[in-house]
Amino acid sequence: MKGWVCVGVPEAGEVAARVAERLGTMRGAPVSVESARQLPAGASRATYAATLVDAAGVPEPIIIRAVPAAEDDGGLGAEAEVLRAAADAGVPVPEILDVGLGDDSVLGFPYLAMNFIGGESIPRRILRDDTYAAARGRFVEQCGGILARVHRIDATQTPGLDELVDPVEALHALFPREFDAMPAGLVLATQWLVANPPPSSPGSCVVHGDFRLGNLLVDADGVAAVLDWELVHIGDPVEDLGWLCAKAWRFGGATPVAGMGERASLLDAYAEVAGWRPTEEALRWWELYATVKWGLICAVQANRHLDGIERSVELAAIGRRSAEQEFDALLDLGVVSPEVVPDPLGVEATVPDEEPHGSPSSFELLDALAGFLRSDSVTAEMSPQVRFHTRVAGNVVDVVRRQVLLGATHAAESAQRLAALGVADQRALCDALRSGELDGTDEKVRAAIAADVRARLLVANPKYFAVPHP
């Protein structure tokens, strides 16, 4: 049903009922719904878990992935083709039960219905719970082998996939608005990527495009399934390896491969199945590329909220996470180092004067709001999804509190630094870097950029300064 836009996220019971009716028609026997719920998921798609029951009373748990706001098939057509081809290549993936893309979609928007595979996808549980201790020990080796099989997928079974030829230019093509407005730390990283291309791989292949913790189901024995193929394309196989190792997907872990292992172990496991071993130099190039890409995606998600396409506190909050990616990029370039930085909210500070307004100050009001959002009386009866968004809202309040404390000082200090470089503002700084008017390798330029990145990160997430960066 090309060209329509569905506003809002449909209710889980209605979604499951329509899919159950569709499956019953396909199978020639009635299928009913026992239970259905919406799962916390990515910011651009809706995911539902449902238990269906056949005429004999046998339960069948399924997962429904949908794109309610899509204007075309939301990428689910290509994703379905790839899932079937991936299964043929020996990649652990869910079985496709039904696909609704166009006029035959019983939901009125694109969806995939798949069998349920048991396991955990929440990264922090995988990284910390005792249940997954053995799985953590196998994770890196398993991922190396799985990615080698992903890259063996027969591309003739997946016609129409976009091909990534020039990686940096592809970022501009994918995210033109965000690429042109990227902050200075990411501009430096992008210039380095262009000036230092990676060693060539044997050839292009099917690339998952989002292979990371959060998109992998893990059970007690290890990786049970690879999910979320919406970014699949043709490209360099090391892109997937670099994305898996990106710091954003380590979730605080101290080792580079998803916080669970070393690069050499991943490359060895990949080579055992693929028959060739990527270099660590190439892997690290793609890690920095992943950092830039995720920084741009943060801006894309925030713009969905700001443009009114999908109003969401989660999307709004993600926009400030680009400061983390800037800091990671500067770490890779050797401009900064990890450090412990106190949270300004935990340090006694003078609240800016707000005359003629009286007490309580805006900072004190925000403090009260943050406390309310985190109180047991508020969160105790919430669903997991609402509790998650309430926690995000509390974090947003903290960002605003820090900016109330530090914003004026940061603005004045940044203006001084930029004036010393001969530019008026952040946009002019980035334009000067791109035009060559300012040299991105100059120590004074880098120091000014690093200071601004530190200011942005201090407001957005001061704990991030100390996250390990192996």
C-alpha cells in the first residue's frame, strides 16, 4: 500500500488478532490469540510478542515486526528475502511465517511474522547475568563463525540490495541532512577515514549492517539467532566485524568485541570459516567508521522527534548521545584519553541567578521532577516499556539540569576558543574544516574541538569519560 502513512503504534491485541486470522486462512484451520504484548524495541519499528493457539489447543509463540509509519514496505521485503537466504547459508535466524508488504497486508502497514526463538537480547543482562556466563565464553568465537556464514549468503537470492561502494560517500547519501550538520569531532573523524582508506577485502558480499548486541538472541549456550536485518546491503565484510566491535555496542564492557572478547579471537574465528583473515588495521578503520555512522544515526533519530514524525522522549534523548561518538572518535584519533570526570550534579555548585523569578529555582524544580520520575511510587506499577521511557525521561531531566548549571559558562568559553580560530560558531568551524581553511591536524584546532566535545559530553553523560576504550 505504497504512499500511506500510519500514525501511532497499533495496540498489540489487534495486531495479533489480524495476523492470527491471516495465518488461519493460510493454513486452512482457525488460529486464535492467547496473549499479546508490545516489546521494548528499536526507535523506528514496533515489535510484538504473541502466543497463538491452533484448533487442537497447541500454543505457538510468534514475533511480529512492523513498521507502522513506513511510506513503502519499510525494508521488510528485502529483510524477508535475506532471512530465507541466511537460513540456507547456515545462519541461525527465525523462520518466516508470513509477510505483509503491500495491498495484502492485513495490518495496513508492513510486517513480518516469525516463529519465536527463546533467548535474551538485552545487552546488559547478557553481559552480567550468571545465566549467560558460558555463553559469554563462546560469544566471540560464535560471532566470528556466524558472520563468515552471513558473508557467504548467495546474493542472487537477495536481488535489489543496495551496494555500499564508497563508505563515507554512502553516509552522505544515507543521511544527507545529518552529514552536512555533523559536529566537529565527527568531521575530524570523517576526514581521517577519507585520508586513510582501509586495506582491501577479497570482495563485496551480503553484509548484515547491524550485527551487534541488542540484535542477537543469546541463550545459555550462546548465540541462538541473528535478528534485525533491516540494514542489510552489499558491501565490505569487515564492516560487520567493525560494527560488532564499536564501543557503543560494548555497553560498558572492557574488551572490544561486544565487551566479551578480543579482536584477535574474533578475526581468528572468522578466518576459520571464511578462509581468510581480515587485518586488525582494517577492523579498526571500520570501528571508527561505525562510530561516525552511529553518531549520524543519533541525529537522524532526534530529527524524527523534532520534525514531528514520531514524537518520543527516547528519540529526543538519543540526539545528545552524539557527544559520546565524538569523544570516541577523538579517542581513536589520539586527541583525548579516558578520564574520570565528576558529575556536575554531584558537586556543590552555584545555580545561575534567575531574577525576577523566586524560589524554587528552575534547577530545583528539575531536581524535584527527576526525583519524582525515579520514585518507586511512580515506577512500581508500570509496564516494562513505560518504565524504560520513564527512566529515559529522568535522564533527559538530568541533561537539562547540567545545562542549567553549565550552559552559560560553556557558551562563553566556546565563543572564546572559536574566536581565536577565526570562526563565529560551530557551523562555521565545521565549514572551515571541510574547506581546508582550518587544518584538522593542527594541534590548536584539535584542542579547541576537544574542549567543545568535552563540554557537550559533560552535560550529556559525564560517566562516559571513564568508559574503557581498548
